[in-house]
Amino acid sequence: MYRAPVDEIAFTLKHVVGLEKGLADGRFGDLSADLVDAVLTEAGRFATEEIAPLAKIGDSQGARFKDGKVTMPDGWRDLYHRWKDGGWNALAGPVDFGGQGLPIMLAIATMEMWCSGSVAFGLGPTLTQGAVEALDKHGSEELKAIYLEKLVSGEWMGTMNLTEPQAGSDLAALKSRAVPAGDGTYRIFGQKIFITYGEHDFTDNIVHLVLARLPDAPAGTRGISLFLVPKFIPDADGRPGRRNDAFCHSIEHKLGIHASPTCTMIYGDGKADGMEPGAIGWLVGEENRGLACMFTMMNNARLQVGIEGVAIAETAYQKALAYASDRRQGRAPGYAGEGMSPIAGHPDVKRNLLTMKSLTQASRAIAYSCAHALDMAHSSDGADATFWQERANLLTPIAKAFSTDIGVEAASIGVQIHGGMGFIEETGAASLYRDARIAPIYEGTNGIQAIDLVTRKLPQSGGEHVLGYIGELKADAEALRKSNLPGLGRTADRLDAALADFEGATRWLQQAMADGRIAEALAGATPYLRLFGLASGGAYLARGAVAGRDVARVSLARFYAENLVSESAALRDRVENGAESLEAAAAALAG
Ligand SMILES: Cc1cc2nc3c(=O)[nH]c(=O)nc-3n(C[C@H](O)[C@H](O)[C@H](O)COP(=O)(O)OP(=O)(O)OC[C@H]3O[C@@H](n4cnc5c(N)ncnc54)[C@H](O)[C@@H]3O)c2cc1C
């Protein structure tokens, strides 16, 4: 059973990504280290004692659909209400609307714990919090007054409606329509698929944020607007009133996250009693600028999806470690006990466990660093704010894609450590593997993240931002070398080599983009993202080792540097030299 690693989470926040300095500088008002610890401890208790025990029924029973209604698994509605009543949804929400205004770092750390308990549970609040951010930034004062307080508290939940059958990664193909009604509202028509928490019984109302096209809107992504479409239109007292023409048609049967309802939503089919066809919607932001508004929500959601990967990796590691300590097979070299030894003593199982553990720590540090950058951007002005926003922009695709790949890898290794029992549902290792598989797909596939990294993030500040970031990581490697901590082995050398590969591949991609060799650059995008994650993860582990000066952190940083980071040379080679063989083989096989 999952136990929230509260101490490790607190250490990473404070000493690896900079929360401690932020507190000392008074950046977060009167927030103190004691309050941070209290929040994390209580979140850890809730995730461990209340969410995790309901994960299994969530997986086996799943969300159920009948007559247009979705019933959540037994016990989940109460669970949601206990969670909401604990104020967890409002943690980082805007203070003007009942939020606690705490740092995003803390919200992300607690999200890790909710998702370690059950990703299917954490997913609903992910979208609500994204809706809060989009509405807070782009909504009219009138919309904010009606909806924000209820969304911030979690009394109502939010959804994000982009995907249509013909428009997945490419939103330019989106067809849903919005027609002005002449009274300041719009009528929305269209079908959206795969809408997470599009219908459920957690809350009295659901607030859908829907992308659609106005009549005569320009083609492509410049002609998309964002609309708020409530399931029930609030009455004069702000309570759920008339039913809107926005209905869930069905829910999907999926590989994993069974308790998260994935809905086909139909807008404007004329199914609401006493209403002309057309779901009533309100414009959010400006006409034809919907994608920019939605990106506010998507950047937040991308980081939160990244944390799902960290969360699953953590749970998978804990489960595998417990099993490996208990299960006995063979005799590990040097085992002095009676009979068979625990499998945890076999070098190959040790390697698997340490791979899981160190990749989890590395991806956690990356995701928290991204959250830290957002907090710094929000609490800075002028050039500082630009710097930190660029840092958050740079780290978002890594936090999303590297961490979710690690989630899948760790869950897979976890199944392997369980042997045959890993393939049997009873242990829960299999469900983690199934749940992990969606995260590299939704919120922009990991392939799309890699393209975003290379084409939009590397050019920031004329290419200098990423190079400055690599410089900071080099300083971490240098600090580790100078620390002379016992047991470091070749850690600093390996990190230096990896960071040199990272810098070399970065400069190569920047040049390729500048030369217009776009296909070459795109062919290397995914190996580059992996290289970025591996190398920066190694530097963060080194930073933790220097800060903690304890044997566990030092030896984990060393294991990672000597066993995993050395892939960097091969990854750099794939970035710089992979395109030719890729094009040649693809052409030969096609012809
Ligand atoms: C369980 C679940 C929940 C979801 N929740 C939501 C939600 O709440 N709201 C919502 O709007 N959507 C949601 N989605 C949709 C999800 O975001 C999309 O499935 C995802 O963006 C990919 O789109 P697609 O499925 O159409 O795949 P496609 O776009 O068809 O992609 C297929 C493959 O082609 C690759 N590819 C596509 N275009 C390119 C390109 N230009 N360059 C390189 N490779 C490319 C992709 O990386 C991918 O590997 C959800 C999906 C699932 C399965």
C-alpha cells in the first residue's frame, strides 16, 4: 500500500528547487516552512489513508454510464467531498475567489500525492484547476463572479473540451460551431470526444470550457474561440438552474484510469426540455483568441499530467520494493541466511529497484522545478518575470513528457519485479502499468511535446535561455565535485560528460533550425527531450546530494550518473546523426 513520501517531497521542494530561498526572501507572504510541512503532512495522510484504499474499487468497478448519467465507483463521491471540504481544491486558487493563494509548487506536490493514491481521482481536480486559471486570466468580471468561487472551492468541477474525432493533435481541424444569439450569449453545436470528467455525480454542476468556431471565423487555429458552457445554467442566486443542451452521449472503455469518466459530449442536439437546440455558452477572452486562452489551461494541465508520471513511478517503486523484500527465490550472492533469499538481494533486482527510485527522484525534481519557475514568474516583475516565465516554458514539455515516460517505464519495471504476479491483477502492479499508459498521450502527446521543445522553447531569448539553464546545471556538477563527499565515485565526471552532450545537442538543434533544416531537427526531437530530462535529472540529484550530504542521496546520485546518464552520448548521436537513416529507411519501406 502507498505511503506518501512526505519527507522526500519536502526536501525536494526546499533544497532542490528553491522553496527554502523563496520563503527566506518573503516571496510567498507569511508562508512559513512549518506551514509547508503541515500542509504536506496532512496531504500525505489524506492520500495514504483515504485515496489509496479506494484505488482498487475505482479500477475494478470504474465509472458507470446509464441513461445519460455517470455513477462514480462506490465510495468515491464521499471521498471527493471529504477532499473538497478539506480545502484541497483551493490550495493555489486566487485569494479573491476563496483560494488560499499558496505556491503552485505546493499544489503540484499535493497533486503528486493525490495521483499516487489514484490517478483517476487526481485527474478531475487537474481539469478544474486548469479551468480556474483560464477563467481567472481571461474571463469577464461577470463570469468570474458567477463561477470562480464555486470552481475554486471544488463545489463545481471544470472540464476542457478540445478534441473532436477529426481534430486531435491538430486543432486547426476543429469543427464545433458557436453562433451569436444576439443577447451576448452564444449557441454551441458540435461533438467533443474523450472529455475527462465530462459527466459524473461528484458535483451539482459541471462547467465545460469548449473550443468552437464563430461564423466566418478565419480557417485554422486563428479562428477558434473559447466558450464557457455550464451543464446547468446558474439561476439569479447562483444555484444550478435550467438544464443546458450539453449532454454526455457515452463513456469510453479504456486500458486504464477506469474510474475517470472519458465522455463523448454532444452540444446543441436539442435534448434539453423546453429549449431550442443549441447549448448556451459565454465567450471567454476575445473572439478567435480561444486557443491562447486554452493554452493557459493546457500549460497548467501539462505540468499536472507530468506529475501523474512521477506519482505512478513512486507508487510502483514502493509496491515493487515491498514485494521484492518479501518474495524469496534462489540465493543472492553473499546471502548468509537460511534457504532462499529475498529477491531484493539479487543484483539484477537491485538494479531494477534503483533505476525506478532514481528516475522517480529525477523526474520529481524536474516537475517541481517547473512549478517553482511558475511561482517565481508570478511573484516577479519586468525582466525577472520574463526570465522565470521562459524557464517554466522550457521545462513544461520536459515535466510532461520525460516524467510520463518515466511513469510508464517504472510501472513496467514494477510489473517485472513481481514476476508472474505482476501480470495478475491482484497485486495492483498491473493496474499501475495500465494507468500509466495514458499520460504520454493526453495533454499533447509526448511527440508533440518534443516538437514544442525544439521549435518554440529552444529559440527563447535568441537561444540564450536554454544555454543559461545548462550553465546552471554545470555549476551543480562543479559543486558536487568540490564537495568531496565520500562515495561519489565517478559521478561528477559522468555528469560533466552528459551536460556536454546536452549542450552540444542543443547547439546543433539551434543551428539546424536556423539553417531551415526542419525535418532533421524534428527527427531528433524525441531523443533530445530524453537527453534533456536525463542530464538535468542527474544535475538535480547532485544538487540534492550536496544539500543533504547523506549517504542515501549521494549513492543514488552516483548510481544514476554511472548507470543511466551515460546514455547521453548515444542520445546526442541520435539527435545529430539520426535523420538520414530515418528518412532513408522510411522511404525504402514505403517504396
Ligand atoms: C483517456 C483520455 C482522456 C482525454 N481527456 C481529454 C480531455 O479532457 N479533453 C480533450 O480535449 N481531450 C482529451 N483527450 C484527447 C487527447 O488529448 C488526444 O487523444 C491527444 O491529444 C492525441 O490526439 P489523437 O488521439 O487524435 O491522436 P493523433 O493526433 O491522431 O496522433 C496520433 C499519433 O500521431 C502523432 N502525431 C500527430 N500529429 C503529429 C505531428 N504534427 N508531428 C508528429 N507526430 C504527430 C502523435 O504524437 C501520435 O503518436 C483524452 C484522451 C484520452 C484517451
